[in-house]
Amino acid sequence: MGPPRRSPGPAGHRLLLAPLLLALLLLLAPSPGHATRVVYKVPEEQPPNTLIGSLAADYGFPDVGHLYKLEVGAPYLRVDGKTGDIFTTETSIDREGLRECQNQLPGEPCILEFEVSITDLVQNGSPRLLEGQIEVQDINDNTPNFASPVITLPIPENTNIGSLFSIPVASDRDAGPNGVASYELQAGPEAQELFGLQVAEDQEGKQPQLIVMGNLDRERWDSYDLTIKVQDGGNPPRASSALLRVTVLDTNDNAPKFERPSYEAELSENSPIGHSVVQVKANDSDQGANAEIDYTFHQAPEVVRRLLRLDRNTGLITVQGPVDREDLSTLRFSVLAKDRGTNPKSARAQVVVTVKDMNDNAPSIEIRGIGLVTHQDGMANISEDVAEETAVALVQVSDRDEGENAAVTCVVAGDVPFQLRQASETGSDSKKKYFLQTTTPLDYEKVQDYTIEIVAVDSGNPPLSSTNSLKVQVVDVNDNAPVFTQSVTEVAFPENNKPGEVVAEVTASDADSGSNAELVYSLEPEPAAKGLFTISPETGEIRVRTSLDREQRDSYELKVVAADRGSPSLQGTATVLVNVLDCNDNDPKFMLSGYNFSVMENMPALSPVGMVTVIDGDKGENARVQLTVEQDNGDFVIQNGTGTILSSLSFDREQQSTYTFQLKAVDGGVPPRSAYVGVTINVLDENDNAPFITAPSNTSHRLLTPQTRLGETVSQVTAEDIDSGVNAELTYSIAGGNPYGLFQIGSHSGAITLEKEIERRHHGLHRLVVKVSDRGKPPRYGTALVHLYVNETLANRTLLETLLGHSLDTPLDIDIAGDPEYERSKQRGNILFGVVAGVVAVALLIALAVLVRYCRQREAKSGYQAGKKETKDLYAPKPSSKVSKGSKSKGKKSKSPKPAKPVEDEDEAGLQKSLKFNLMSDAPGDSPRIHLPLNYPPGSPDLGRHYRSNSPLPSIQLQPQSPSASKKHQVVQDLPPANTFVGTGDTTSTGSEQYSDYSYRTNPPKYPSKQVGQPLRLSAPRPPPHPYHGAIWTEVWE
């Protein structure tokens, strides 16, 4: 790329532009650009590699298959080529040092412009141009400072109180809030009450002013040293100070006064030196030296003092240096007018000079690479196979002038297959960007290079123009890739080789010519083979760099690449498979240095107890391993092939818990190699033993007095379990013999304690059935009998031994607890009470029946008919009369009985005297009964005659199904059947040889208070051959 060339002059411009302007109007029609403007904000002074923004993430640009390239923005920025992320560089962005941010007005942002091109690598299309701006934000990195460390401020001695005197302001290179924020005055004791500080604000910012607060006397004190401090608004703030020396002067009444508070003027750039710009003028009402005025620049920038000159006496401002609008468009400064009195006074005026543009700059043409196309020494290399409208360069045309002088047009001169296309919509008339792109396909065989000349013309009067050129070199296309003679080559190579031995040799050819046919061989091995093999770049001979070990890897796959020297280079590939042959160089190896197996006891013989794994890094017969048991005593065998260890015996952990032996592994190589490993078999416990009771014995006992305290330990059960672990953890519980809940046993300790007060019913032997269980699965248990004898003493040992013997013979599901006679005595009392009540009830019923019968006999006698006789057959017993018939005839009325023959009272009395009572019990579960068999002596009178003569009423037969059966006792009186009277009693009964029982049954659950202790049996002498048998049911109501 050559430097811009300035046109020879106005006449030359006209001759040159005449044929080009028409072509410019025809060829350059405005078209929409493809540029997008992006804006980021970043604080200044960021460290290197700070992410400013991501074009792909922030603005939706593609992040795959595209190339991002920074065109403008170096050296402050760099762009990631894949993602478009913009980062800072080692060159820090200093807002105060950027040329673009110099001489800015307050409040204007500091902008750093950049450009990024995006190239589609897949479609290989024209690049896309992105124009962006970075607003560099100010940070508080500069300290405000006064122009001089010592500031002298003269004040007349007769100054009125409240007068203000301006103090030179401090400057801060930072802007905005980080600029000057406040002033502070620090005075000593002698000046503290004389001076104060006031800060006023004007167009130039904050103006510190000294306030006179007291009367000044030069003869008393001619100067005061104060300290003025300035501080910015940053966080944290920065501050500095200066010495403010106040000099008390003689009186000067009036201060100079400018004719205008501000002056504005225009100055054409390139004005000659000495050219008058503007004149400022001030007047002073004083006379003499106090009215003579000197003009000086007040805090004017260095550029103002360099370009302009201020006449000290007249106030005329003239040009003293070259003024270029492109460098500085506005000059702002203040002029100070000060009289020459002994106590000088001053005034300030603002001056603004605007620099007018002149068409003194020809357009500038900058040609640079774009996307993948790079330029070197003004030349770009383009492949002949690029598509049409492919951009080969980015052309930027700009003019430093303004207005019409900066309106630039640009064309491509000559007949070349290239044209300009606008690249950006956001450009101005003074700055435009174009893509230089192809218009037709390129053909290297026809044209090998092009020289492209670009012409730019501005619209000034007279117009200025510039030219720049680019040489495009068309590059031949390498369209033939190298080809190998064999695409796959397989070789066998033994292990433990010497380094440097040749493995194989490959060859390839290329149909191209020249550099495109020159081949270079290289290897692209898989990661495992990297660094193991080398290839000669010229011959394709492959060598091994180290000794190979088949046990580490038995084959390698090498990818051989043959690349030509074309641009771009084309490649051909082939595959070389290296198979490593085995040698017996490895011992068998067990996977573990030692094996520990755990097995359950009681396993059957030939059960597998563990498995070992042995490997051999070799191959084939070298890796065939045989396993044997060393120190073999026949307890264990091992299966070759699976490595399974079998036991020849059934384990019993209680006899032996650990077995140790060695295994030997021998491979089939020549010579063979071997290895050993130790094996330990740990026999795990199985719950195959029940707990064993050690104390107390089942025949032992312990005396427990009624005075034993609650919670006291009355016995201790101890047991052992020869198992281990949870199988030997024992728990104790009372399984039986504790119906009253008197005792409790500790589940872990086995201690039996008394839990309730001992009562009278608790006296006697208590047999506690204690169950001792382990925690195995399934659990096992043992049973202990604990005998506790509750009594005051052990005086009756014979009774105690009898109870112990009875306990050992009694099933465990039957409780033995306390005195059984205590309850039985209560039952006997209840039974006796019931029997007495039943007898009384029966007696009352009999008496009532006799009375009723007597009354009826009397009525019958009163109707007696003479002439009828009673026969003896009347009293003869009827064989067919039975209880069942009597039951069936219940409730039926018969004919009135005939008068009975009276019976003597002595016979009845003798019958009653002959009754005797016997105790009996039918069964343990039955209710007690009273059996009253009536046996009459041979000479006893006929009972039927007795009842007939003395009891005219018939006997009453009540069935058990009587109402209210739940609240009554049933008393059964069994009499001879023939003696049972039915109906009105007019039928006589005969005797029989049977005897009758009187039975009494109770229902203990419903009537515990009515129970009796034991059944009664009443006995009488054997009855005569003709006794009477019958039954009477009597209901006794409560």
C-alpha cells in the first residue's frame, strides 16, 4: 500500500477528474451497507485481558464457523477470532492520554472507535464490517493540583469587610464527578478571623474566592500564610494543597473593567503569523499607575499560548503559530486585566476563538486487508477459485476538512475486474468505507496479477484529489492431493526391540507440478503412540524410537500424511498397523497382594469360599496359568480356569476360625514363570448355638420375705453363648409364671427385681419361666426356671421340696404363682354359702307343697263318699313310671287323689337321721356339685306313702330353662323316678333300686361371690329293694 499522493494542482485536478466524475456517478449508486454499529462502555485503566463485550453474545452475531478480525482499534483492543469477544491489551486505555479525548468540552463523552470484520468460513463469502464505539468512562486516577505550590494574592489594606478576591483555580485531568469538587481554607490563629473561603460556580467550573472578614493593617501585619486544599469527588477522593500567601498592599480604589464580559472571534485556519484575531479592552477609573492596565493570559491551555500572542499593553490577540482546524477547532481561554497600582486590582474576560475550515486537505485513501485476506507491502494474494463479489480489501476514504470540503467520492480507475461497494451505512461524507471486491471469476492462466488504482475527489473549490493503488496477485490452485500406493499397510514387529529399527516404508505421489507436487511425510499417530515412532519427511521410512512392550500395547495404528507444498496444501493419508509379537517376559500376577475371604460356618464340603484372579501380561501359551495350593493338607482345592477356591471340609468356627495357605501360579512359557500369594479364610459365625444358662439351676430356689423392698434384685439369671457378634448378644425376658406382674427382669442384665408389693395371696412358690434369646437370625433361646419362695421362713422344707418337685413336673404353660389354697378356700366358702341357701330354699318349697297338699286333702275329705275302699294296688309301684314321663306330664292336672294311708312320723325322722354328707369333685374344670344319694334301710317306710299322707300337694318340677336363669342358682334334687309327683298328686309311685344325686352347679365368672369351695356329697345307707327314685328342680332367686 503506497502513501497517498497529493494532486499537482487545480488545473491537474480538472484534467484528471473530467473522465472520472461521470464514471463515478454511473458506477457508484448508493446501496445499503452491511455494517452494524455497536457501543460499549468501559472504565479507563482496566488491566490487560479485561472482557469489554462479546459481539456474539451481546448483539446476536454468529459464534460458530466465522472469523472475527479487529480492523481498527489497535493497540488498545484485541478480538477473539472465534467468539468476537473484545478484550483490553497491555496498552492501557488512559482517557486523559487518548488523542480523541483531548480538548473536549465539559460533559462530552470520550469515544474510542473500533472496527471488526466477520468472515463466514463455511460459505467463504464477503466479510461483514462492524463499526463500534467504546465510551471510555473516567475513573479517579488523577489528583487535582494548583498551578503553583505557592499562590500570592495581594489585598489592599483598606479592603472592605466582605470583599471577595479570586484564587487561581486548581486543575484535574479527570472529568465529571472525579473532577474538582471542593476547596478548603486552613488558617493559623492570626488569620483565622480575618479570612474566609467562598466557592462560586461559573462556566469554567468552581471558582474559589477569598473573603475578607476583618480589617487589614499593613503596618501591623503585611502578609499572611494560609493553606488552601482542593479535593475531587472521586471515591476514594484525591486531594492536594498549596500555600496561599496574602500580601497586604496600599490602597488601590478601582479595579479594571472589560468592555464586554466575553469575546468571540473567528479565525481561518492556515492564517499567516501576525494576523489579528481579536482585541480585548478594559478600563480603570483610577489615575496614574493605578489606571495603567496590563493584559495577560489567565490559565490558558498550552496550545493557546503556542498559537496566539496577547499584546500586554493593547490587549490585541494575534496569530503566532500555524493554526490547523483539523487539530483544534475551538480555542477557549481567559484574559486577565490588572492595573499597575501598588495594590493592583484585576478583572477577567472569556475569549472564544472558532477556527474556520479551508479546503487544505486532500482526501486520504487507506487500503487494508479484510477478513482472511492479508496485505503485505501493498500486495494481496487471491486464489483463482474465489467466488464473484469476494472482498479483497477494505478501502477507507476520509477528508480532514469539513462541510463541502470534506464531501468525497471514490472510484476504481482502469479496466479491471474489481469494483467498490459501500461497506458502512453509518459513515459520513468526510469518512466512507468501501469493499474492493471482484466482479468476475479470476483465471490464473490468463492473468496472474492486477494493479488496482483508486481515485478519491473532494467537493472543495478548487477540489482536491488523491490516488492509491493495490497489487492483487492471483494464486494458482492446488487441486490434486497426494495418493499412497497402499492405503493400509500391516506389519508384525517383535517386542523388546532395539531403538531405531525400521518398522515399514511408505510412498506416495502427486499429479500436480512444481511446489504443488513436492511431498512431505509426517505421522499423526493415535495418542498412545505419540512419540514412539518417527518418519523421514523425504523418504517415508518409519522407525521406532524406543523398545516396544506388547504387554503395554499389542498394536499401534499410525496415520501417515503426505502433504504437498502447494498453497493451500493438499494431503493424502494412509494407515500403518503395527502388530507387536509377544515374548515370555512377564510373571503371572495376582490382582491382590493377599486375599482375605470370609465364609459362614457349617457350609457343606466342596463349597466355594472365594475366588482369586491372576493375570499374565503375555499372550498365548505364555499367558496360560496353572494354579495350585501350596502346603496342601487336603483342606482346600482350587479350580483352574475360574480361580475358585473350594473347601474339602465343613467349617466350625468354634473349633477353628482362621485358615491360612498359599497359592502358586505358573505360566506355560519356556522357561516358565511363577508367582505366589497368601490366602486367609476367616470363618464367620452362624447362629448355631443356643444360649446356655449358667445360673440359677432349675432345681434351686430363693426365699423372698414379704418385707422385700420394691426394686430390689431378688435373683440373677446369667447365660452364655459360644457364638460371636450379634449371635452372642443376649436378651432376657419373663415368658411365664408372673401372672401378678410381681417381677421384672432386665433385658440385658438378667437381674430380676420386685415391682409390686407382696400380698397374702402371693405367699407360696413362684416359678418364673425366663427366656434367654440371642439376636441371631433366626434367633435361638434357652429357658431357665427361677423359683422364688414367698414366705417368712423356710421352716417347712418338706413342703417346699414337694412344691419344687411339683413345679418340675408341671408344664411350663401353667403358671405356678402364690398359694392356690387361698383361692380355693374362697371358693369353698362361696359353695358352702350356696348349698345352705339352696337347702333352705328347697325346704321352704317342700313345706309350701306339703301345706298346699294338706289343704287339698282336707277339701277332699270333706267330699268323702262312703262305700269306696282303698286297695293296696294304689300304693304299688308302677314300673312304667319314669322321669321322662313325669317331665312330659308337667303342668297337666289329674283326677283328685284318693285319701292316703297315714304314715308314722317316726319313720320320717329316722330317714332324715340316716343322711350323711360327702365331699367330691367331678372334674377340675367343672363347677362344684353336691351329691345327695338317698339310701333307705330295709325297714324304712314307704316314702310315697309318707309324702302322700303328709304332703297333699304334688312335687314341683322346674326346668333349667326358667326365666332369669342368669341371676339364680339351680338346685337339683334327684329322687327315685317313681317318687316324682306330677299334676295334682293323685297318682301313687312305687320304689326302685336306683339312688338319686342332688347337684349344685355355679357359674364362676358371673357370680364370684356365690361360689363355694368344694362340692358336698351327702351319703345314706343303701336303700331297700324297693326304693323310690325321682328328681326335684328348685330355683333359688337372688
